[in-house]
Amino acid sequence: MSSKLVTIDRHILEQQRKFPNATGAFSELMSGIALAAKIIARETTRAGIAGILGAADHLNIHGEEQQKLDVFADQTIFRMCDHIGRLCLMVSEENDDVIPIPDEFPVGNYILVCDPLDGSSNIDVNGTLGTIWGVYRKMSHSERGTLEDALQPGLGLVAAGYVIYGPSTMFVYTTGMGVHTFTLDPSVGEFLLTAENLRTPDSPKYYSVNQGKEKFWTPGVRAYVQWLQGLHVESQQALDARYTGSLVADFHRNLLCGGVYLYPGEMPGSPRANGKLRLLYEAGPLAFIAEQAGGYASDGTGNVRCVKPSQLHQRTPLFIGNRALVEQAERFIRLSDQQWLDQYEPSRVMLKVS
Ligand code: AFP
């Protein structure tokens, strides 16, 4: 716990002072995201009484029923970040294409990618929700950015974070200099620093997976989960299971307590043979945070931050958490899942990093 009261703005400013060439871009961007998070938190706590629980009238681009809070969160993030002059493009789970900055506002050199409301199946049951975001630097010379600028591998992230709307609202971020967590004090309306340079514990406690999907798992994933449960001949430990249906909630718990979250690629021919989660705005940002906290994230074959998206809404298998646990998943898959690897590997572009 920090003994002084440190807001997100102050924390970023103090970090930027260590770099004389820092432009201040992140403080403005993060202020925009933090303000959006406060507004979304307010709406999630009064959603039942405000009448915005439940489904909006239309499906989102993935054919899923779009919840009213999803729409609200999407629009709030856009409105809080469109005018600050630091972004040239945004990408959101809720929008088919890249979202341009309106002509009336100045543009900058960054691209914001986000899942505005992760875990939306939890809305109707008052369960934990989250927002995941990441920031890339524009690579092209186009003033307003291009689709290619958005299609960057997670290695290109310059900042990433998430907000968790639970019993309290927390804001977690990294700019590549450690992972820092803030908790919203509703009495003053500010996120205050609660942990600096967070490290995930070396000895893990939990694994998180949708066990109901076991019939679709590959032999390697099945053996791996048995290993996590202490049932495999080579198991040295048995972890407890925790799964909420909200990636942010499960990732956050495992980050604090040690553990692994997985949403694997399922058997070839299954609709989720390449996993369920989105590479650009779910897996990439959380992978950056996991690494900064001493962990690791993989698509089952290698570092998920090396996978270059060829589409905005591309899905990926994901294994994320303690490094030793994630590397063990890669071993099981390499050993037992040749059939799955034969169909998966040619379908994605993996950068080679020396
Ligand atoms: P929704 O936001 O559509 O509810 O999806 C949530 C999510 O992307 C991730 O947050 C969960 O961990 C995962 O999907 C849950 O998927 P299953 O319901 O298939 O377990």
C-alpha cells in the first residue's frame, strides 16, 4: 500500500519525469480512459434501477446479442477519448471497422483498441465486468491512420490496461515500466494508487477454464488440465478452479494470487478451433500486463504477443498467467496435438523474434 495519495494523473506524470522527451500523451489518454471507466462504473452499479440491464435491440458484428451496457460503454469510451488530440483511430469489439476520429477534432499518433465491456453475460446476474484497452503507435505516414496501423502484434503495444467493475472498481495499467493498480474512491471520485510494480506470486493457486467445453478440447489440453488438477502422472500440485465467464475477473484474480487462465483452440472442425478470445483487444493487452508482472501469455504454440492480426476481430487461443504454467501448456500441445497444430499454425502469422 502506498502511504501518499497518488492519482493516475500524478503517477503518469511522475513516471514521465524520468523521460525528458516524454510528450505527455499518455497522461491525457489515460485521463480519458479513466473518466470513461468512472462513468461506466456508475452505470454498472445503477444499471438495474436505471433500466439499462439486458439486451439492446440488435446483434453486434459477431452475431451476439448486444447488451445495453455494452453499447453504453462503447459510446462512453469513444466520447471521452475522441477529442483529446492524441488518437488517430480507435478499434472496439462492438464496431465492425476501425473508428475514425471525427473531422472536427485534431488527431495524434496513437491507436486505441478496446473491449468496452468484457464478460457481458454477467450483466444480468450482477456479476463482475471489465474493460480492456491497449495503445499502439501509428506506423504509417497517413495523418488519420490506416487499417494496417491497427493490425499490429501485441509486441507493438506502448500501453495497456484494464478496469474491473467488481465490489470496487480498479484500474490497472502498464506502459512497460511495471504494472500499477488503482482503486476508485467513490467519495472523491478518483482512482488512487493501491499497488505499484505488482508481481504475480511464484506459487500459483488457481486455474480458470470453462470445463463445460471439455468435450471440444484437444488431447493435449485435456492432459494439461488434468495436470493442473493434480490428476496427471507428472503432476506435482493440484490447483483450485475458479471461472467467472469474465476474462478480466479471472485474469485479475490469477494476477494477484498466481494461476493460469485458458481458452484453448478446440478440436479441428469446431467453430472455436482457433479459440474464442480476440487477439487485438483482449489477448494482446492482457499479455503485455502479464509479462510486466513476471508472467507470460501464449496461443499454445508461442508468445501470443508475436501473433500479427490479419483481421481486427481475429480470435486466438489463449493461455495466460504464471510463466511455468503457460509453458507447460505449450509442452502438452507440442506433444499431443499435432492434428490441431497442422490446421492452426498455417492460419496465423507468428513473428520470429530473436
Ligand atoms: P462476453 O463479453 O461475450 O460475455 O465474452 C466474455 C469472454 O470473451 C471472456 O471475458 C470470458 O472469459 C469468455 O468470453 C467466456 O466464454 P465462455 O462463456 O465460452 O466460457
